[in-house]
Amino acid sequence: MPDAKVATAAARKAPGLQMEAAIVTAGRAGENNITIEKFWIEVEGNLPAGFTVSTLDGHGLEVVLEQRSYRKNYSGAGTLKTGLTPVAPIGTKGKILATDTTTGETLEQPWTWQSRGGMAAGLWTIIKRLFWKG
């Protein structure tokens, strides 16, 4: 788990990854047990994400993290934690695909690397401080 300083920094800044709508495919009997939770760790001014992926205890879990030519496979049962997404240029797309091998359900979570603010965001912050105290 990231420490409190990193979590606070992540909350103040827009993350490097902009998550898109998840694509969920129910299992053979309509199961929807897969959950994906993101965690952020600052790396050289960027906020790549890692993921904690869960399904029901004892169910097989296969996870693929993809971004450009990067592809990392994880497997386990119940819950697993991935490594961080590779830092990439703005506009780079990626996804995580989780499969519950017991039920056949899948959850795909795509993302795109976005700017975390930059000079325009900093200028807007200064302007707001000039006019709005508090």
C-alpha cells in the first residue's frame, strides 16, 4: 500500500492514467464477481497505476496488463496484485484484462495516458488564488 504522502499527492494531482469505461462479460451462469482497484505510486513525477484484482476465494484468476508492446501475465486464485503500468507518452492506450477461470467471466479496463496538469493548470491555480481567498 502506498504511504500517506504519496496518497495525498495522488489525490491533489490528476493521475497519469485516465480510466475509461470497463467492459464486463458475465460468467456462464451470469456471475459478475471480478473487481479491480487501482493504486497509484509516483515515479519521477508520473503516476502510473498498479491494480488489485479480486474474484471469489478459491476461483482461478488470470490477469493480463497490456500497453503498446508491453504485456505482463499474472495468475493466482482469489486476489492478486499487479506491478505498475509502464510510464508512457500522453495518448498511449493500455488495458488490464481479468478472467475468472472458474466461471469464465471477464472484466477489461482500458486507459489512456493523460496530462496531469502542466503550465495551464498552474496558471489557473494562480489566477484562482488572486480572486478567491479561502
